Amino acid sequence: MPSRRIIKIAQNTALILASVTFSLVVAEIALRLTNIGKYSLYDRTLFFTAPSLTQGKNQTVKYEPKTNIRSVAIYGDEVDYDINYGTNNLGFVDNVDYDFNLESTKKIVFVGDSFTAGDGGNHPWVSQLRQRLGQSDTTLYNFGVTGTGIKHFGPLLESVKDTVHFDEINIMVIGNDFFRSLWYPFIQDQALWFCQQKNTKDCIENYPPVIYITDHNANQKELIDRAKQLYQAKNSTNETKLTLLQRLRLYNLACDLYSLGKNQASLINFCPHLKFNQANEYDKNELYQNALASLREIKNSFPDAVIRVVHIPEKGETFNKQYSLEIRDDIKKIGLEYVPLLEICTWNRDMYHKHDAHFNDLGYRNLTKCILENLF
């Protein structure tokens, strides 16, 4: 006869599995009823024109300089956004070139991922901020690059350290930035991978592309048809392995929706990311700790600059007005300023694309307004 302890463990395991299954079902229903969109991030087919991303020295990732890039996000048979944006002389999304030799200006940089770059928006938000600020004695730089994380931000800032003195460094983050490893772009057969190791063969054999290459003149119907073919091929082969980031985002969203109005302490057994809200009770994992170490390195490398961690709200976080990843205490322990945009400005799902996680034009206007009112 099995012991009571074994029976209890089996019962608890069954309960957890049942709860997980139920949470995923609830999440699927909620996604449809709340009109967030019937598709997950895994259903997205993202097209970029080439050239787009490139790797520089010291593991930096930037866009190709002086390039017009078209970016199209398709979910099923729906185009969520189709935008064009240009890059400047240094390979960043902006409508002005960067001159680090301007002596009399205050220099402020925004470094971050696709939200900082402005993915999903028709107009670079840092350019809008520059126009609204209207201060000739202040120079703004946009160091946002799609898909990057905190591990990328340090090398990017270090790459210009000897040529420019930043007065203010604004590190624009979402929760997932703390879990992104270093990667470099690799293109083959009209597809682009984010490879995390130098063995590109292993990268392309074991993981699906993140971006597919298209032509500037391709019409949306052609892209929708191609996206359907790619999606069917992906589901009919072994190319269905979700990356760590994809699994994290999908599962965390399910947990966020299921946990609304519930005691989060009772959910942490099967919603691990909720442990991060219990900062003093649980150990952070290795990726998170490495990200915090990278922030410390940035602080030490730029001792004379005002450095802020600006926390951008993700779409799922606007439902319960709470960040999925609570970083406030850890950021303050490092000695950096913490700016929680979710708490100090008003956000709603109308500011995001229907299916995609990024802001739409309304969202980027709100981001510009929020930054202008709280950082200047």
C-alpha cells in the first residue's frame, strides 16, 4: 500500500496539473472574449525587408545604417501592422543622424528593445518626443533594437562610451528583457534567426526563424498567403519547438488572466513568474540575476550619468494594473532610479495592436506624453 505521503504528493500533483489545464482554458476564453485577439504570439509571422539587423563589435546588435525597413506582422489571415521606418547613420530608428560631438547640449539616451525602437508604430516615438520637447540644448538618442534584452544594452552603451558622454541613460524595459540571452542575427533562405551560440547549424536546425525576409513591394495578400504556407509548414514538421521566451510569455499570460482577483500566494506552485512578486521569499533564477548584474555593470561604467530603469507596461499587465515581474526593490538595491510607467500614467488595451503585443500609434503617443510629463 502506498504511504499517505505518496498519496498526498500524487493528489497535489494532479491538482496542480488540473489547475494548469484549467488556467490555459480560461486564458483562451478570456483572450477571445476580451478581444485581445484569437492568436498567440506563436501564431505571428513577422516579415522584415533586408538588410535589417546586423551584429557589430562586442556582441552589439543594431539595424543596418541608412536603410528603409518595412515590418509586417501577420496573425492568421489578418495584418496587425504594416509599417515602414528608416534608420540613421549609426543604425538606429530615427529621422535624424546622430552627432556625438555637439558640445553644449545635454545628452539623453533611451536604450531598450522593440518598444524603444518603436515596433508597430508609424512614427518614431523618440522623434515625436524631440519635437514636443522643443529644447535646442537637449539631444535625444534612440538606442532601441528589436528582440534585444538587458544583456544587450550594456555592450551597446559601451560601444560608444569613448565617443560620447551621456548625462542621462534611460533603460527602457519590459519583464521579458530580464530573460533574454545574448544573440546575433543570422540570415539563410529568406529567414532570420536570433542565434544564441556560434553554432549556427544547431541554431537553425532546432529553432524556427524569428523573422522572414520579404520585398518592399510585396502586397499584403501575397504576404498573407506566404504566412499561411509558413504556418502550415511549421505545424507539419518538427519546427514547433517554442523558445524559452515564447513559452514564458504564453504561460505567464495564462497565469495573469487566471489569477485576477485571486490570492497569488496560492498560485505560485504552477505560476512560477508570480514568485517574483514575493521578492524577499524566493530566489530569482539565473537569467534574472545575470540581468541584474548587467545593470550593475552599466551603473559602474557610467558613474556620472543619471541612470533610470523605465518599466514599460505590457498589454496583459494593463488588465490588473500590476506588473507580472516586480523589479522595483531589486532596481533600487542596485542604486538606480525606478520609473513604473504603468502606475504613473493611464494605459488601456486600445493602445496596443489587436493581436500583437506592441503599442499602436495611440500607444506610442501615450508613451511620449508619459515620458515628457515624468522625466523632463
